[in-house]
Amino acid sequence: MSSKIPQHFIDDLLARADIVELVDSRVKLRKTGKNYSACCPFHDEKTPSFTVSPDKQFYYCFGCGANGNAIGFLMEYDRLPFPEAVEKLAATRGLEVPREQLAPGQEKRQRESQSLYQLTEKAAEFYRAQLRSHPAAGNAVAYLRNRGLSGEIARDFDIGLAPPGWDNLLNALADTSEKADQLEQAGLAIRRQDSDGSTKSGGRHHYDRFRNRIIFPIRDQRGRTIAFGGRVLGDEKPKYLNSPETPIFHKSRELYGLWEARQANRNLERLIVVEGYMDVVALAQFDIRCAVATLGTACGEDHIQLAFRHTSELLFCFDGDRAGRAAARRALESALPNMQDGRSLRFLLLPEGEDPDTLVRQLGGERFQQLIEEQSLPLEDFLFDLLSEDINLQTMDGRARLSKLAAPLLDLLPAGVYRQLMLQQLASRTGLDKDTLQEVIRAEKARTAAQVQRPQSQPTVANPAAKPHSDFSEELQHRTPPEPWPREGAPYPEPLPPLADNPRRSGQYRLPPERMLVALILHHPELAAQIEDLQHFRATGNPDLVLFAQLVELFKSRPQLNFRQLIGHWRAHHGAESSDILAKLAISPLVSGVRHLAQGDSNLEYDPQAEFSDCLRHLQKSDDKQRKRDLLAQLKGATPLSQEEQLALLANWRRKDN
């Protein structure tokens, strides 16, 4: 069982290690002055640009920029995770790696995770063995051969077979009810339900999740088996079945085939993102060993960040049908906030009815690679072509529509050279200069905020006494300042008068307190640390406060999350509509003012902490009033109040509003 390695040991180990000796054991070094040099082991070159400094105990490549210490070299050259690299380096010095004591809760979770890793590895071994020896293996082997797969590729991807039957894996690995429960926790078994829908506890009341399917083990970045995908041999439904989420498997954070791609390529020049397991394996069969697939979910921002940690170029290769185009659009939106300078994104939509698996078997690996190089589109071309569908760019109206569609997407790009180049691309396609496009972006933000905040129509309420629940799609209670470019003939909305009880907000616009909390937490996530009781907000049933609680919980668990990462995370876990709602609320006039204040604009009067505290006080005041109304209703009711309830009523009635 692994635990944290003390930092003092790592420092001492690096002080004892000799990086020249370590590198020279794997790459022949030649002394050049004070340092040593060689051709870089991390990229192809003919002239040595890889330098090792014995004084600094550091390596650096002037060609590709690879650099690090002895541990970093082992991680890159031997493809080892950090703990294993430390273990290996310590072994060369004859040292035993110490471990820090974990808290009881952490130690328990780590033990449980370790047992699940061991169980999924045993399951992978079982499935591999079935593909070799089970009586039904003939059909599976024939299926794989008909798909053009060799035994070598099946071995490299650990492909196996879940034979027909309800309890093959259970019989092999779970001879007790406790082990059956553990298989269920690992996502490999399902508990049977009675006819009334209830499930029995105790005893082995389970059946195998995967039955009569080709099995594709899913491995994490350390090569550990964490889950499985299964494909039927015939035309049954569902065609693909994936493991559910477990303590060791989160599909939004993993890419199938990434481990195998890293093992096959010391330097990953690009990753090809496809849709299915067979696409990854089929491309590998034709020596294209850089393909990965999402695991039954849309490509989210976590997937993009994971992929970009291993390469600087991603190529999305999807079917050309409507679903494939929608998947490409979602991938594009998730990737935009992560397009830092030096990163590349390309798209290849295949002919309708084709996928990478079928097409590479028709064309062969070399021609498929040629297809990628010649027909894949860079991000800018794909984005503008996608948005320009059904738009006539020869007309002024068409160019205006393109600018308004593209501007919000380009605003997702991080600041840098790439963002400026994309704005130049849009300028060349629309004939607008960059300054005008920046105005379009600002105008679109204001227009979107106004659409969220301006009432469209009065809702019809069946019961006038009942207050409808609020959500981000309904109208805000107050109107906003006029749009920079109002529609022709549309009247300017008049601002509401300032609130009488708070003169420092004179001339400014307020959201309802529930939404103000959400808006403030979006741009000031550090405020989340002040909230302790999240259940109080969830229990209200108010969608705004429930959303606020979700955001607080997320920011507490990931305090370094920035707004673009938040939108990507929210899109992956809550859908595009929900993330769009957050984005619209975040650009309301008030929050824009708060953001400027954080940047040091002393002309603005907003104080985020004061606003935050004021909203909480307002909600507490509303809660107190509601309690008074409830107690008063009880007092007026036919049922007499108990002495305790009478005392509570008296205490609430005497409480002063804050």
C-alpha cells in the first residue's frame, strides 16, 4: 500500500544521486567542457543538443526543451509515475523509501482503492484467459480476426472475453458475499432485484455485468486497470457497455488508449481523439499508435487538459453524421479555454457512414495518415466553417451574423498570441477590424446579460398566493442599463432607483440576493471558504441556492479552479445549457463591476465581501420572517401550540432583524 513520500527524503535522495551516472546508463554521454552532451532521447535529432550538468544535477535539451532532475529523467525515459521513479532511484543508492503516516480516513480509503485495483487486475487476467481457453472463444477470435486484429494488438491492449453466462466472473473471483459486494463496488457485478424492486443484503445475490462480450480493459496513466468496456459479438443492444463510475474510475478524467499510446511513443507528437474502443485498436493495428477515445461521454475540458499534458497537438476524428458533428462541436467548445500559445487543434470529419475503424481497413495506415494530413482542418477553419453553414458571407447581414456567432466563442480563448490571431482570422472573413470585433464581443456580452435580466413576458401562475421557483432561465427582478446598440425603435429601459437602505449602491443595479451569491462566487471563489453549512442552502429547495451550494462545494475541493476551467467542468458534468446559464450570469453588469474592482479600479463602489455578507444577512432575515409567519399560522390554527412551540414563537418574535 502506497502513501506519501516525505519531502525530506526526496531532497536527500536527489542530493545523493548522480544524474550523469544515471543518464549515461541509458544514453551515452560525451564530456563537453564542464558538462556532458548527447543526442536528445526525447526527440529525433542529428546534432547533440541534450546537455547534462553535474554541478546543477540537471538536464536540458535546447532542441525540444525537455528538462528536469534525476527523478524527472526516470519518469520521462522509463515512463514511470513519480512514486515508482523515486523507488527506482532509491534502489540505485541502496535506500528504502519511507512513507508518512496517513490520517485514519485517508488510510481506509487508500486500502479500499488498493483492493479495487487488485480486483480489477484479476478480472483483466480472467478475461484474457477466457479468450484463450473458453469453449466460446472461437467465435470471439473469429470476430477479432474479421475486424483485422492480430494477436499482437490483442496482447498489447489486453483484449479479453466475457463468456456467455450469468456468473462466470463471480464464480472465479467471488466465493463469498463480501467479495461479491467488492465486485459490485468495482462495477463488475450487479445486485439482483426482487420483483418489488428491492435488493437483498447478505449472501451472494449478484450477476456479472459483462456477459458474452469482447472486453477492453481501461488503464489509467500508471498502467493500472481501473475499468472495462465490452462490445457485443453480434447486433445486440447496447452495442457497447462501459463500467459505471467507481472509487477508482471517473470517465470524465480518463482516455482509453492513452497508456498504450505513451508506451508506443517516447515522444507523442499528436493524439488522435476518436469515439470508440475499436477505432483506437484498429488504428493501432495499422501502426497508428497515438489514438485515444473518451469513455461513453462527450469530450470535456478535463479530457482536453489530460491530453494536452502529453502532447501539444490534438486531432479529433469523428464520424461525419449529425452525432459526429455535434461531438466535434462540444469538443471544440471544451478545448477553446485551453488553447494556450503553442498548442494545436485539428478536426477531421469522415464521410457519413464511415468511422476510423472501417476507413483505416479500407485505406490502410499510410493512406489514412495521408488523409489526416491533407483533409484535417485547423481549429480556425473548422470553427468558422461550422459557424458559416447556411450563412451567405457575400452579404453584409451574413458577415454580421458570423461575427455575432463567433465572438462569444473567441472570447473563451485565453489571452495571448493565438487569441489575437483568431481575431485577425475573423476580421479577414467579415471585413471588420479587430477593435470593432472587440466592441462586438462586449456588445454580445451586454446583450446576453440583458436577455437574461429583461422580463420577456409575465408568467401565468395558477395559484396567485404561490410564488414560482426561480431559476437562471427566468427573468431577473430588475432591469439592466440599456444595451450599447439597442434594436431600432426599441425604447431604452429606465434604471431602477437606488435602494434606500444602502446609499453606497447609488446608481448601481442589484440582482436578487440568491443570484447575487452565485454571481459573486463565480468571480471570487475565495468567498466559498466562509460557508460551512451547505445543507442549509440545499434544503431550501430554491434552485439558485442549490446551485450556489454546488459551486461552493466545487471551489472548496478545487480552490485553484479559474472561471474558464469552471465552465469546462460544468459543461462536462451538468451539460451545455447549465454552463451557458452560468456564463450569462457571470457577465451581468454587477459582476463586471466587481471584476474591475478586483483589478484595482477605485472609481467603482462595489465591495465583494460587503455584498456577500449583505446577501447572507438578507437571506437570514427572510428566513426569520418566514419562521415568524409559520409560527403565527400555527397560532391561528385549530391545533393548540405546545409550551415549547410557544416559547419558540416568543423567542423568534423578539429577535431583531439584522
